[in-house]
Amino acid sequence: MIPSLALNDGHSIPQLGLGTWPLSDAEVAVVVPTAIELGYRHIDTAAKYGNEAGVGEGIRRSGIDRNDLFITTKLDGAFQGGDRAIEGLRGCLERLDVEFVDLLLIHWPLPKRGEFLSTWRTFEKLQAEGFARSIGVSNFKPAHLDVLVDAAATVPAVNQVDLSPTNARLADRAYHDSRGIVTEAWSPIKDVLDQPVLNEIAAKHERSAAQIALRWHVQNGLVAIPKSANPERLAENIAIFDFELDSRDLEAIAALDVPGSGVDSDVIGH
């Protein structure tokens, strides 16, 4: 059973999910039912990924009840400003073949456009109308979040960012915690598999380095979205809830952090 974290809007989010980028419709339609059979209940996609129809097909093939799933999608820059997010989410729902998503994210802040606040206000409307149970952001820095916190009625429930043990983003996480925002990692095992420290800890627990990295996320109160199309890796990634890292493990992993090594959301967006 995958544990969940409480969101600031009264809903909750599973701490481990299935990342679907860069899978095609055909690939993800096979991966999703496999993951659901293994116990995954949180599926992450985006309009930009071009695979929402495949995710929807995979859900139908699984036979699972829609209400037993947590589905996230994201709207990119094409849907920022001017209530464009309304039509954007409508397209997502049609491709996914669902009536609502559990979490809708602004994919990138794109601050030079200056439209993410107006887009957020459209997200608030979509949430009020029941098309998105929770709303949040992705790749936002504290400065971007300040704009929303100061000017909007709703604080984002989630910020999905580039985060792993080698890019722990301690300052961002502290900011999120102070405002009740859950931190979600879209790159939870990036640059970790060849880390000697993680492999030593993995040998100690008779696990893989990826499992150690994912367990680190769980014990730090984060949400992790690993990506894989390999059934063995999918099974490995979810098998992290029957052991714990001890204080020495956590101290050793903390030393791997290289501040400032993540994606710069002021420069890159998609």
C-alpha cells in the first residue's frame, strides 16, 4: 500500500507515482495497466507529452475504477493567459477519457511572459467547477510562488520540480513546507545510480540504488515520480515500503547534494 500525503485543500496524494514521459500513446497504453496491476495508483502525464490518449487507454485496459486512481496532467505555455487553460484542460479530459483530474499543474512559470498569475486564476475556476480536484504548479521557484501566494486566493497544493538526492533543493523544500505546499520530484533517481554511497547503502539493505533514492524521498516527506517502461523496474520502484533508511544512511545521502544543479525554470520551459 503506497502511503499518501495530505494536501492543503483537503485531498491527498500518493507518495509514489508513475512518470510517463517520454512514452508514446502505444507504449504507455501497455505500461499503465502493468503498473496498476503492480499497485501503482498515481499516474503523471501532461498535454506536452502527447500521450494522454494512451494513458486513458491504459486505464481502460486495466479495468480499475477511475475513483481508485490519482491522475495528474499539466498545461504548458500554449495554454497560459486569456482563460486558455479552460480549453486546454477540456482537451486533456477528452484524451484521458475522464471527467476530472486529481491534480492539474502549470507546467512551467515562463516568467518573461508574465501570464502565470492569470493562468492560476483560471485554474482556480477549473477547480471550483470540479474539473480539477487539486491545482498546483511545476518548476516554479519561490519568487514565482510568492506572486501566487500574495495575489491569488489559492496556494498551490503541489510544486513538481527537478529533485533527487544529488539535487535536494533544501531551500525550496523549506519554502514549500512553510506554505503548506507538497514537494514532488519529477527526476527522483537522476544521477544517482552510479553514486558509490548509494550503492553501499543499497548493499547494506539488499536493495538497488534506485530503491534507496526513492526511499529517501518517502522518508523526507516528498512525492516521487520515477519513469520506467520496464516491468521489472516498475516492480522494483514500488518495492520500497518494507524497509527504512537509518540516520547514518540519511546523513551519508545528504552529503551528495550539489546545490544549484537542477533545471533553471527561468531559462528552460516546455
